[in-house]
Amino acid sequence: MNCLVILHSRFLAVMMCLGWLLAATAAQAANESQVKRLKETRQCEGCDLVNANLRGFFLEQANLKGANLRGANLNGANLKGAFLKQANLKGADLRNANLEDANLEAAFLEGARLKNTTISDRTVLSPKWQLVRSLVNQGIGNQDLKEADLKQANLAGADLRNAKLEGANLSEANVEEAMVSGANLSKTNLQKSSFFLSDLRTANLTEGNLKQSSFRSTDLRGATLEKADLSQIDLTNAYLQTANLSSATLNNANLTKAQLTQANLTQAKLRNANLFTADLREATLTQAEFTGSNLNGADLSRADLSRGNLQGTRLEGVRLQGMRLKGAKLTDLNLKGVDLSGNDLRDADLSNTNLSEASLKNTNLSSAIFQGANLSKADLSGANLRGAVLIQVNLNGANLLNADLNGAVLEGATMCNATMPDGRKVKC
């Protein structure tokens, strides 16, 4: 019975695949027939020309009203005087195309490539797409683009240096490999946009909406992103050295291998963010929120995480040397074997954290809370533990030579084979 069911399921799967294949083949044949019709008659109103290769075609005076040319290759095509009213040209390649005297009234040009496209004073083209074409070909010039509508525009490679784009709408826009350094993008809507490989050095993105956008390998050195919403943004391999991200929201952001040395992330929210192997050396992380984030392999050497929250983070292979962690929340973490020597951990909360075999040599741990923590075989030599709370802590085999335990609370702590400050070994 089971074999019959399996065979029946496989048969249905095969039939479905064949159906899809036949449908795709039929669609391709229909597309090819309409391409042939267009080439021979230049009359193709309402034709389905999705992804058609029309590169260099002679289509002067062609009737393409309402035609579906989404993703079509029209690079170098002659569309002089063509009737393209209400045509769908989303994502079409119109580079080097001749659109002189063409009618593109109500045409859809979202994502279309307009580099080196030729138009005339008789070309019918909406102001929005005229602006996009101008930006792609002539650059910003002296234009003030405050609150401009550039939604879904293709501005790849455009020169937007020092542009005034405050409050503009660039949602879902393609701004890849563009020059945007020094631009003012404060309060701009950049949701779901792509700035892959673009140069945004020293750009102002204060209070901008960058949710779900892609800034992979983007240069944001020295940029201002204060109070910006970067939730779910992709900043993989991005350059953010000395950038100002204070009070920014980066929840669920992807910062894999991001360069954040000396960046300012004061009070930033990075809940559930991916910071795998990110470089955060000397970054200011005061009161930053990293709850649930992945910091495996990250380098936080000499960073300031005072009063920050690392609760529930993953910290395998992380570098924490020379950090300032005063008042930081470091509860329930696995810091086994981590080097925290010389760090400032005054008033930090390390309750229930695993610090077995960790190095806390000469670390300032005054008034720190270690309740329920595992410090077995940890090196606490020369550490300042004045007033520290070590209730029910596992200190078995720990090295406390020359440590300062004045005022420390050790109620319920186990210290089997531990080395005390005076060098005395505790017997089990």
C-alpha cells in the first residue's frame, strides 16, 4: 500500500514538472512569434515581449502600446518615434537606445536602465523618468532633490556626490556602484534599496529608513546614521570605520565581516543581529543592545561596552581584550577560556555565566555580580574583586593569587583546589 502511495506521488510530481515545462515552452514559442512579428511589421500592440532580446532592433515608428517589455534587452535599439504608451518597461535595458520623438506616456520604467539613452524635446516622458535619465547621464549638477520621488529608479553608477536628497523617496531603488559621498540623505526612505559597492563616505543618513536594504560591500566610512532604522539591512563586508550609528536600530541586521573600527554605536539596538567575524575594535558601544546576536569570531578589542547588554549572545572565538565593560550585562553567556585580562568589569553582571578557564588576570571586577557563575580553573590572579558578589560560584581550581577579595561575598562558593590570594591552596 505504501509503495503505491509513493509511486502515485512520484507520478504526480513528474506530471507537474512536465506541465510546467510544456507551459514554459509554449510561452517561449509565443514570445518568439511575437518578436518575429514585431521585427517584420513593427506593429505589436499589447504583445508579450517579456525578457525578449531586441538588442539593436530597428523599431522606428513601431506601435508597442501596452506591450509587456519587462526585462527586455533594448540596448542600442532604434525606437525613434515609437508609440510606447502604457508599455511595461520595468527592468528593461534601454541603454544606448534612441527614444527621440517616442511616446512613453504612462509607461512603466521602474528599474529600467537609461544610461546613454537619447531623447528629444518631442519625446513624451514623465518628469520622474526624465529626472532619473538626467541623473544617470549628467549627474546631480545643481539640482535640489529634496523630497524627490525616485522610488524603484535605476540609478546604478550615477554621480550623486554632495546631492541634496533630504526626505526623498528612494525605496526599492537600484543605486549600485554609485558615487554618493557627502550626500545629504537625512530622513530619506531607502527601504529595500540596493547600494552594493557604492561610495557613501561622509554621507548624512540621519533618521533615514534603510529597512531591508542592501549595503553589501558599501563604503560608509565616516557616514552619519544617527537614529536611522537599519532593521534587517544587509551590511556584509561593509566599511563603517568611524561611522556614527548612535541610537540606530540594527535589529536582525547582517553585519558579517563588517568593518566597524572606531564606529560610534552608543545606545544602538542590535538584537538578533549577525556580527560574525565583524571588526569592532575601539568601537564605542556604550549602552548598546546585543541581545541574541551572533558575535562569533568578532573582534571587540579595546571597545567600550559600558552598560551594554550582551545577554544571550554567541561569543565563540570572540576577542575581548582591553575592553571597558563597566556595568555591562553579561549574564548566561559561554565565555569559557576567553581572555578578559586587564579589562574594566566594574559593576558588571555575570550571573550564571560560564567563565571556566577564562583569563581575568589583573581585571577590575569590583562590585561585579557572579552569582551562580562557573569560574573553575579561571585565572583571577591580581584581580580586583572588592565588594564582588560570588554567591554559589564555582571557584574550583581557580587562581586567586594576589587577588583583592575585601568585602567580597562568597556565600555558598566552592573553592576546591583553588589558590588563595596568599598562595595557600584550599583542600577539598
